[in-house]
Amino acid sequence: MTLEQLAELPIAELEEAVIFSEWRELRRASTRSLTRTAALMTALNYEPTQPPHQVIGVVGSKGKGTAAAYASAALAGLGYRVGTVMSPGAVSNADRIRIAGRVVEEPVRRRVLLQIESARRQLPPATAESGYLAPTGLFLLMGMMIFAQEGIDVAVAEAGIGGASDDLSHWPLKGVVVTGIFAEHLEILGPTVADVARDKASVVTSSTRFCVSFPQSAEVAQILIQRCSSREAVLLESGLWEYRMVEHLPAGFGRTNAALGVAAARAFHGVVGAEQEADLLAALRSVQYPGRLSLHRFGEQECVVDSAVSAAGLDAALDYCRQTWGHQDHQVLVCLPPSKDLAGFIQRLRQFPGRKVFVKIPGAYTGMPERDAWPWEWVTDDQLDSMLRQGHTLAAGTVLFTSLVLRTLKVDAERLFLA
């Protein structure tokens, strides 16, 4: 297909052709290639050191999106024009890239997608030996190109998977946010949690001024301390001031990760004057990040949607539902691939008195468990609309699932915050 023909495609089809083509062809035979991304940047005449010079990177095993959302809102509340790249989007790929909290307009996205495709055609074809351009890396590059063209003051960029092994490592980071690191993606970053921590910590370089970290295990904390010390980056944690800024959020992982984002914005900005706190608080309280303990109305029913993938995350979501509805006669819809904590979900839900349903997504690239892996009801995703109309619901699982739920609920993700 020629570039002219691509330009006539609907934006979702254009995005599929440009961003996902190499991954879909080679993901079972090869791996992502940072070298190929660097070659693409050269073909684009794009330098990672070009504006925006100020980039805050977000790495970790869980909660990166929340930290990125609240770092972006806090920076906007402090007067900066902020670009945000999230991985993945909440509802669709369109909301991965934002300026001042709002989804970038389609003509801008279309223009940059065609620029990327034109440059990609200058590279040798991707093979199993060369590796492929990772979709997360292409969205990140797309966002950074847009930010350079649109005059952003500071970018907040969420890693896809990893740190040194992620395309985020192409950019010199002024600040780094590290959410909780645990045994996630061991098959890619492992085999141990220490290996995962070292990979993620490696985005702290000599360009990094500060690193804000979630309370980590002793092993992970020591790795971060050593990395920051060797690169002369100040290692921080969020404190009482940051928690006060997000005390409107339910207690738990979400509030902790939001406080991390606020701490990163404060470290970037410096002293926050009393006269700035009102604008900062207004921006933080305006955050609407669907899929992270978000509550939605659907006909006569309500639905809480949360991207929990561990037993502890499910516990927090169940507690939130009890606090919201005051009872446990709601239903729980779950969707997790075999690689996630399905056993932990089942253990927690054995004592739950309500309806427990696994929603299978046929053809999901993450894979689905066998039917006998779930002891209760089992439906397919084409039944989701009717399921959501049968009572108050907690929908919990991977972003692949929660984004489908949010689209079924017709949730608008156009804006992330107001500032």
C-alpha cells in the first residue's frame, strides 16, 4: 500500500498498519529491537535530545499509569504545558498521547504516523534476526515527535515493559518515577526480581536529577540506592505533603502511586508556594483516569472498573466496592491471562458471596486460561453488555479487559485532567 493510500485510511486502520504491523508479524518469532528504533529515529532525523529537553520517565511493575497521570496533572497545575505518553491507553490507543491532559487531535496524530511510516520504509525489512519495532516504543516516539512540534515544556513518559530494555531508555530523563517492582514479566526481564529491578533502574543515568520511588522490598531498594548514588541522582519518597494533595483518593495502591506522581512534579518544580497550592489541588482533583477504581453508571446499574492483576489489587477493589455500595451482593467479572495472578484471584473470591464470572476474550494476544482453571461461571466477551446490565459490577483484570469494559460502558477518555 502506498503512503497516499495509507493516508486515506480511517485513523484506527492507519495506526494498525504503522504501529502494529511488525509486532503482529514477528512477535512469536522474535523480540523488540531498540537498535531498530534508533535506526528509525535516524531516518526521521529525530534526536532524543531535542525538545522537550525535560522528560520524566515512569517505570515499575504496576501503577505506572496512575503515577504518570498525577505527575502530569500536578505539573499542569504548577503552570507547565505538559505532554503525556501512557502505556497502554485507558480506553483506546488514541488516549495514549495527550497534551495538557487532552487527547491529541486526529490530524496531528495522522501526520506523525505518516512521517513514521515514510521513515520506516527506508529501513531494511524487519526479520526474526533484526527484531521488530515495538508498538509501545512507536507510540512513545510518536508522542515525543508531537511534543517537539507542539512546544511542550515537560513530558511525562510511561515505559512499556522494563527500563534499559525499553524504548524509554533512548531518552535522557531529568526525573524518574519508580512504582512498585515485583515478579512481573520475569520471562522477559528476569529470571529474578533483582534482574527486573536492575533493568528498570537503568533508566537513571547521568542526566537524571532525581528519582522518586514507591516503598520497595529491601533487595529492590538497595538496587535503586546503588544506581542513584552511582549516577548522582537524588533518591526520594513521597511524603505527608504529597499524600495530603491526593487524600481525596481511596486509600491503597492508587493513592500511593498518585502521591509518587505529585512528588515527581514537586521535585521537578522545586518549592511550591502557598499561592500555587489551590491551582495544584484543583488540577489533581480534576483527574479522571478510567479503569483505576473508576465508578461508572450503566443504565440502572453501576460498575467499578479496576486494572487489578494481583490478589492484593483485587482486595483493594473489593474494599472500594463495599465502601461504595455498602453490601456484597454485586457481581465480579474477571479476565486474566495465565501469566497473571489467577490463583490469587480465585483464593480471594472463594469467600465472596456474590456472582463470580470469568470473561474470556477469544484470540487475546495475552492468552486465556483453560476452562477448568476457573471454578465458577464462564462467558465470552460478546456477552459483556448483557452481563453489565444484570447488577452492580466490579470488573477487574488486565487493561485489555478493562478497556473493553470501558468501551462497552461508553466512557469518554478525552480528558485526563483540567488545568
